[in-house]
Amino acid sequence: MYKVFQNYLEQALAERFSLTEQAIPEGLQHQKSDRGRNPAEITSWCYDCPEFRKIRYTYIDAGASAQVFNSVIYPGFEYEMPMLGIDLLSFGKKKILVVIDFQPLFQDEDYLEKYIDPMRTLRYKYDDLAQDLGMKFYDANQYFSKNLLFAKVDEQSVEERVFPAFKDYIELYFEVFKEVKPLKSEQAIQRIVQAHKDYDQYSAERDPAHGLFSSYFGEAWADRFLYEFLFADAQPVAVTH
Ligand code: BLA
């Protein structure tokens, strides 16, 4: 269902950047499960290039039970640019959730004006996808922007609305990125290093996907996938098992 989204992202990246494939820890790149109603498969890809220190995306294919495309693009530490965050989820026809955002590293006014305001036109172009759904797992005021697309939709709008929105947000992300000047001072760069670390820590601790990964692939695998791949700069808080 979201394979055309993945193909588009891959194409958009390949035509602009010189990507190097990054190794994914043993056992995490691909996994299969027969535990659910339908067989499930999870596959991940990871790249970097001079502009982006980590480009990762994951596809979960569990037939009619689940189709998921999840991606985060982490700029290099010398760019204060937000991450591009994408989470497209489909659990059968009844539950399709889509989230696309430039995920801000900071919430101060100057930062938001510089990196989040440029999304305003698209946010209103896709007003039907900016649904103001409350967040249960995350805090909407941390690492999310006011211009995020967050919607519960049907299959038809995935094709007619979400795909055009996805393309527009990706194009805009790279356009804004093109104008960004790399930071020079070591202190400013260290502030970004810390912000990326905080983002990973926050995301690993709250990720609503842990249960999904556990149910298909077991809890040990889920923990490894979160802390060794998705949010590799996060520290597991406590060993509970
Ligand atoms: C919600 N994301 C979810 C949910 C799941 C995932 C299972 C809960 C859906 C529900 O309400 O039942 C799935 N998250 C994943 C998967 C991965 C993951 C499969 O990290 C990894 C492969 N989530 C992101 C990114 C964004 C994001 C990059 O990973 C940013 C655009 C957003 N996901 C996001 C939001 C919600 C969500 C805002 C709703 C959470 C809430 O209600 O607090």
C-alpha cells in the first residue's frame, strides 16, 4: 500500500544526494513472523551522505493486517534543520493513520519561524490532513510542529490526498534544506548533537510501535530494534528482563 511512497522517497533521495548504504545490526535488517493472522515481514534500509547523517526507513508488510512505512531523516550535526519524520500506518481499512512533519529540534520562536513557517502553505493546502487529533503517546509540543499532517483517513484519500502531500512535504524539506548554512562553531554543533540524542531518547521511550514489534517478533527483538537501529543514540533506561 505504501510501496509507491517508499519508491518516491528513494528516487527523491537518489537524484539529489550521493548515498552510502549503512550497515544495520545483525538480525534487524529483515525479520519474518508467523505469529499474527497474516504472515508479517519487516524490512529496513539505512543510508548516509554528506548532508544527512542517517536516513532510515522501514516497511512492515503483514498483508491486510498491517502496512506501515516509517522514516526519519537526520541532518548532519552541522545543520540545525528539523528531522523529516514520516509514519504511515494502516491496520486494515478501518484504521489508517498518517503523520508527516518536519520535526523541530527546538521550540523557540526564531527556530520555528525559520524552519516550520515554510510549511504553512502546505499545511493549509492539506487542511483535511491536519486533523488536530490528540496524541496519547507523544507530547505534541516536543519534536512536533504546528504544521504537521496528522490524520485518520480512508484508503481513497491515501492515494488522492496523502500521496500528493507526502511528495510536497518531501520536496519542500529538500528545498528548505538547500538554503540552510552549516554551523561553524563547535559549541553550536554540540548543541545539535545533544538535541539529536534527546530526540532518540524521547522517541525510544515513547514509541507506540514497541507493542507491535513485540507481538510479531518478540520483546527482545523489539528492544534491540528500537535501541540499536531506530533510535541508536538512545540509552536503554533500565534492564527489566
Ligand atoms: C503513532 N506509530 C504510531 C502508532 C504505531 C506507530 C503502532 C500507534 C497507532 C495507534 O494509535 O494505535 C508505528 N512507530 C511505528 C513504527 C515505527 C515507529 C512502525 O517508530 C518504526 C518502524 N512516529 C514516527 C515518526 C513520526 C511519528 C518519525 O516514528 C513523525 C512524523 C508520529 N506516530 C506518530 C504520531 C503518532 C504515531 C504523532 C500518534 C501517537 C499518539 O497518539 O501520541
